[in-house]
Amino acid sequence: MFSRLRAPIIPGEVRRIERYLASARVFLAISALVAIWMDPSELGYSRWGFGILGLYIVHGIVVMLLLRFRKESTASFRLLVHASDIIWPVLVILFATGQGGPFLLFFVFVLGASAYRWGLWETFGTSVATVSLLWAESFAIKHGVAAHIDEILTRHGWYTLSVRTAQFEPKHLFMLSAYLLVMGLLLGYLAEQQKRLRAERAIIARVLGRARVEAGLTGTLQAILGELLTVFGSHRALMASQETNKYRVFVGDLETVEGGLGQLRWLESSPTDRETYLYESDADVSQVVGNGDNNRVVALDRNGVRLRQLSSQPLTPLSKLYQFDSLLAVSFVFAQEWWGRIFLLDPTLGGDREEELRFLQELVRQVGPAVYNVYLLRRLRQRAGAVERARVARELHDGAVQSLIAMEMQVDVVRRQSAIDSSPVTAELGRIQGLLREEVLKLRELMQQMKSLDVDSSNFFRFMEDTVERFQRETGIGARFVAEIDQLHMLQRVCRELARIVQEALVNVRKHSGAREVLLRMSADDHCYRLTIEDNGRGFPFSGRFSQAELEEMGKGPLVIRERVRLIEGELTIESNPGRGAKLEITVPRHREAAYGQ
């Protein structure tokens, strides 16, 4: 059976279960003894019957004391106690005068204990073992074993067993056996279902515990998808999501690696993502077995009702990208703002497939709000940070920047007046004016860095044009941006890092290069996007063309730009001609990280 059907039981819980059963065992034995004392005819006035009941009470008390003083309950100890629980009622029934009475409760107890400890098949096995012992006991009585024992006891002057052989007539024994087998199946089935529900709740609680604000949205999704891979025995999970009224589809990929889980990767956006991952379907959760024309589909709608004759044709684009023999797909919706689908490749299922699908559906529904809360808190923090940075930027603009500009204007007026009188302080005033202008530019650059960048593929070119235009206006350095491609398809984080790289490069041009012109160009080929930044300034203090690895080995080149290029898994190349200028070339892989399942 599927491993998740059994909730993990900690040692402390095992001890509590055994203590409860020990208390119930002693209570049952004392109750039976009281009942027999009130009506001794139930045991046919057999002294051996009273003795066995007394031994059963002693056995129950000893087990209770052992459980109280032992630190743990081993599996062998539990099996030994359970075996004795099977044997005691088989012995007691030798002296019963009828099939009813208090002794039937001994059989109910042993079956209930098995169901409480384990599940269906263990309980049914207990009933089979009990029935087998009863028939073996009947066989021994029919062949005179009880009579032979009575002869020995009489010879030594002891009380005879006085076994009630009517109990072991085939008709009566058959009915008792049927009762025990049916009762074992019934109790075992109910216990199995209860343990299944308990296990499912434990899994849901464990997965919910993975939703942590401090881990961030990506960390939370990675932890939850990792739990899904573990629970359903899959080796790869895909998650596609889309914001309502937006076109872009975000696709995450998580694989198992040797020794654990890999990192959740966000794939490059593709125009066909919606058709591949977020295809239209009536199924809310489904399982597809097979990756071809002869596949089987089990699907449920949002209400958990089985859908008949559902085609697997929408999965054709996905099957061309990834190799799998079976697939689980489940949809999710976050407050009508986000929707998407999770795919588990080659899962391991057992038991009723529809019940497994309903559990997956319920699991995603329970976990969804927790993930959405992490998303909302993350977005709230980002917005709060952006608002605070914008406030500080406004205060700088309205306060410090304006004051510095006013001071620079006053210094300029004084410098012009001193120039008329040929005052010796004119040069010093010019230097101070230059310092003030430099500080104004630095503050404006700081204000730009403090602003949150809402840059993606759709507005990247416009952002570049605005940045270059502002740079030219504020510094007087000629700047141009040329886009040799019409569209971009890059992750938003890559666009943001490229924007920061451009800002940092322009700051370096202004501060260090002494250039009069700078050219930015965006191009692409079949393999990568290429951003080049070229100026006609002093260049770097080295000559030639160097790759990122060579720059890091020499410890040369702009450190901040190198780090940002590494974050987007790009490649930086610098070509420097001292005294004639420098060119930075940043390349970013164009293809998806997991194209065709590679």
C-alpha cells in the first residue's frame, strides 16, 4: 500500500497506546471475574476457569507495570503481549457454558487491540489466528486430549477441567469463527480508514508548516513541492502559474538529485507556456498513465466527481518537453488573483486512484491559502520598502538636493563677480562649485538606486531609453541606446539585474572614464542576449580583451558589475584600450534552463 497511509508513530505515542491497552486489559479481566462471581454458572463452576481468569488479571497487571517502568516498548514485546492476548480467550472458552456471555468480549478486545495498534490486515490476521487456535483446540478435544488430562488430574486428586465440549461442535464453532472473521474485517477496515485520515491530516499539517514568511516565496514553494515529491514518490515537479488578466506564465522546475532535492529553478518565459502548462480542461486533478496514444486518464472535477472519457490530448506539448510514464496534474487558485497547475512526473500511487487524487486535491486546497499569505506578506514588505525608499528620495530631492543646487548657484554668482575683479579666489570658487555639482549628481544617482525597479521584458527598452536620456541631460555626456531586436523574453529578475548593471556602468563612466560619448546596444542571436556598453574615455588600467574568469583571476574589472552578472548566470567580457575607451559585453543565455527536459 502507499506509504503515506500510515502516519509515523513516535516512540512516546507507542507507549501511550500500549498503556491504554494495558489498562483496558486489566479492566476487562476484573469485570469478567466480577461477572463470573455473580453468576458462577457461566464457567460451569470450574475452579480451573477461575484460576485462568486470575492468571489473566496477574498478566494484565504485570504488563501494565512493565510499561510504566520501561522507557520504551519494543516491537518484540508488543508482539509477545499480542500473542498472549490471542491465547487467553481461547483458554477461557474451554470452560464457558454458552457462546454468549462475558467471554466474547475477550475476542472483541484482542481484535480491537490489533486494530488500535496496526490496521486492516494485521487485524484480519489476528482473527484468522484466533479461529485457527479454536479449531485446533476443537480437534484436540475430539481426539480425547481433555479426557486424558482429566484422568491424570483425577489420579493425582486434583479438580478436573470439566471442559464444555458442546462449545466445540462444528456448527457452533463455525458460527463463532464467522463472527470473529467478520468482526476482524470490520474493525480492521474502520481502523485503516481512521489511520488513513490521520495520516493525511499529518501530511497536510507538515506541508503547511513549510510555508514560512522568512523563507520567502521561492523558498516556501521549493519546500512544499519537495514535500509533494516525497509524499507521492515523484522525481520531478513542475509548477506553472499566471496572474489574472496578465499574459506571462511563470514556470518553476524542481528535481530530486542524489542525496536530496535540487533548487527550484524559474524557467525563461515562452509564448507557448500557456498552451503547454495551463491548457483548458474540465479536470481539477488528474492522473495520466502512459506518454503516447495508448494512455489512461483518471480525472476529477472541482467537486471530486469522476470525469469520464477525458482526452489526454492537451498534454501533448508537455510530453514533447519531458519524458514520463505517468503524470499527476492538479490545479490551484489563489483568491482569484493567481491560478496555475502543478505537475508531478512519474509518481508512485497505490490503492484507490480516485481517493489518491481527492487527497492531492484537498492537500493543494489546504496549502494554497498559506502560500498566498506568504506571497501577500512578501508583496506588502516590498511595497512598504518601496514606499519608504520613495519617501526618503523625495526628502532628499526636496531638501538636500535643492539646498545643494541653491548653494551651487550662489557660489556661481560669487565666482562670476570675483572674476570681474580678477579676485584670486575665483579658481577656488570654481572648484567648490564643481564639488557641489558632483554631490548633486551623486545624490541623484543614490535616489535612482533607492527607487524600486519595476522592469520586465515588456518595458525594458523604454527603461533603457529613459535612463540614457536622463544620464545625458544631467551629465552632459553624449549617450545613445540602440535596440537591434524587437522583443525580449527574459525573467523579470534578469531584467532588473541588467537595469542595475546599466546604472552602475553609467555611474562609472561619469566618475572614472572622462568619456564624452557612450553607446549602449542590445542585440541577440539564437543562443543569448547581448548587452554592450562602449565609451571613448580613458579605458581600464589594462589592455586587451578578457573574459569574466580571467578578470576574476586578475582581480580586475568592476566588482559590482561582475557580481550582478554572476547572479543572472551570464558572462562578462571587457575590452580595454587605455586612452581610447572601453567596451563591456554582457551575455545572458537565451534558451530555457530545462528545455526538452534537459
